[in-house]
Amino acid sequence: MNLPDPVVQVSGAVEVASEVLVIPNSGAGLVPNIGVVGGREAVLVVDTGLGLANASAVREFAAEFARGRRVYLTTTHFHPEHAFGASVFAEYLVNSAQADDLRRKGSGYLEMFRGFGGHVTARLVDVTLPVPDEVYDGVRALDLGGRTVLLRPTGRGHTLGDQVVEVPDAGVLFTGDLAETGQFAIFPWFPPHDTDVSGVAWISVLDSLIAGAPHIVVPGHGTVGDVGVLQGVHAYLRELRDETWRRRDSAMAVEEIEAEVRSVLLARHPSWTGQEWIEPGVRCLCSDFSVD
């Protein structure tokens, strides 16, 4: 592969609410939206970018923003562009399911991403799997001083260890890859190595998030918006499910289903990127259908 360098541009940071900043991915591949949330006594960083150099730039940006305040890190899920720079931070907090994802599957994802070659491989040369400093069950209420941020595991969706990060006083929600804008939903369906993603469970997670009615939604990749970001992904996942299951119920071969559903979805969403995720989504939902 000859992918562009997935560099995090910290100079592009924007304030979306009081003391809530987003370092946007600006449409760059393998670059997540990164959050920096401040309270009186501490700052929380959400996701790292791919590799140690990106994470170090984010850490330095956060330290300058913090001006002596304590700096924490959490990650929305274990995938490399979100978490594989965590070792440069002193205090890394994750939920127990995400810690288990890192332990069980992190090495495989590291080797897979290193196989992309070029800039991606170069950014992962010195990376070792991050080891969390705190692992928690349930919702972790993190007191930043005058502001409590909720680190909320969602259960199975995009991964087993997904979590959202809520800033209740500002109405901000960081979703990780449970939501994207302008692209087809990312389905990490890689049998036999990883089949934990579930389209059906993902829809249920989004039902819950939509019910919370956040004012500002920061997706894993793409443009910051409002609750409509969640509603858009929810509508697409239902569309993908319905088109897949309608054909699955007629006993078509999976390859035929993939081709037909791809054609339908590309016609409906011609401007979206990430077309390569349609077929894995179909295969995932075929599996969901078989156990539903």
C-alpha cells in the first residue's frame, strides 16, 4: 500500500465547548479525531493517533494546554490509530473489556498495520503494546476538578471494548468508531482472527446513545456535529442490515449478497468514502442473521 502519512495536526485544534478541544482528522486516513478536555485540576486526552511520534505531539499539546494540571489519557477502543501511542502518557485509563482486547488482539493488529508499508510502517517501528495504568469495570467518573467526565463502556459494537467519553456539563460526546461522518461504517470483520464486531449490537448501542441527546458529537473520523451524527450512522446500519438480511433470507450465496448490497449502497451514498467496509459489513450481518 502507498498510504499518505497519518500525521496528527495538533495546530488544527478547535474548541467545541468551554475547555473542550478537538484535534480534527481533517479527512486524513488512519487519523482519528482526538479530544482534550480540561477541568480546574486535570486534563483528559481522548485517543492518541498512530504511533509514538503522533502521541508525543498530542501529549505536548495537552501539556501546554494543561499548564501544570495533571494529564490523563483514555482511548475509545484498542485499534492502532486510536491507542497505539498510549505508552508516552503517564496515566492511561481503560475499561476492562478494552484492556482485554489489547491483550488478546493487540499484537495481531500491530503486525497487520505494520504490513501496510510506507509511512504507516514507519510510524509503528518502535511501538510496543500499551499497558493501562488503571483498568475499571462499569462507568468511570473522572473528576477533573469542577468537571466530571464519564468514561462509559458501551458493550459490544464496533469492538468488544468500545467506550464513549461524555462531558455532561458541555453536552459533548466522543464516540470513537461507533460513529463516523461521510463514510461507510468501519467493520473490523477479519475471520478467524477477529469477529467481535456485531452490526446488530452496534445498532442497539446507537439507540442508547441517541436517547442521551448529546448536543455535540465528536465521531471517530469525520466532521463534528450534533445528535444527527448518531442518527445518520444508525440509519445506515439499519439499511445495511435490512438489505443484507432480505437477501440472506432468500438463501443467496454470501458473494452474491455482497455484490448486490454494494451496488445498492454505492448508488445511495455515492460521495461516501470507505467503500471497502461494505463487504465486511455484509459478512458480519450474515453472521448476525445466523444467530439472531
